[in-house]
Amino acid sequence: MTDMRIVYRKYGGALHWNHPARLLGEDEHGVWTEVPGGTVARKGEGPPVTWETTAIMLFPRDAWWTASFNSPPHKSELYVDVTTIPEWKDGEVTMLDLDLDVIRMRDGRLILDDVDEFTEHQVLLNYPRELITQAEETAHWLLDAVGERKGPFGGAHLDWLAKTF
């Protein structure tokens, strides 16, 4: 199943979430991958975590976020990480996780998560002012786009999900 690896890091380079995935293809939104239920992931060097549900992940070519479209019964329908622009090299996509997350729950609730972690890391990890501004602007844009189901957040993942079964 391992066509590629997905590697999130924290500012400064520390390893964050990392796991294998299968490359599905590309469209106008970016590069799509499948992370099937049963995939084993790790948070940094922590213990292995087995994901129970399938996720279709989207990596845009020039935007400061990545998205996971989760299949039921996962409690969130969509989980969008604010990140640096994903970079591809040697079968791996890598980006810096900038803490903020926009989550759309199955009941439609929209959540801006980890604001406290973002505030803490600005000092602890010494985020540059430009990085803070970009992350905040991206989070606000995502709240609107995800909430209004604009662009890739309006069901673009469904065709890709259909190809995985």
C-alpha cells in the first residue's frame, strides 16, 4: 500500500504525525491520497496508532493547509490542518504543522481548534511574525471556505473516495 509517506513536522523540524499513504491522483485542487483504515501512524517517535477509518487527504500545490476527508463513523467529516505549503520529494510530502485546525463535524458544527497551542508555540518555538500572520489568515479563510463548502470542501473528495473501494 505504501506508494508514499506523509510527514508533518513542527516548526524547527521536530517530527510530528507521519504515516504511509497511497497516491490517488491530481486535479485542480491538488494531489489526492488515500490513508485506508488500519493504517499505522506515529506522532513523532511516539507509539504506533492504528487509524480505524479511511481518510482521503488533499495536498494543495500552493496553499497553507492540508485536508483529511474522513469516512464514517469518524466523528469529524473534515479535518484541515494549517500548514506551510506541502513539498514533494522522493515519494514523500512534507510540511510544517502550524497548530491551528479547522474541523467540520458530521453534524455541521465548525471548530477552530488548537488556538491555545498556536499561541504557546509562537513563543516556545519562536514563530516569525510573517508565519503567524499567514497561519491566522489561512485559518480565517478556511473557516469561511469549509463552512460554506467552497472549492474542494464541497464534495470534491467523493470521486476519489469512490475509487478506493
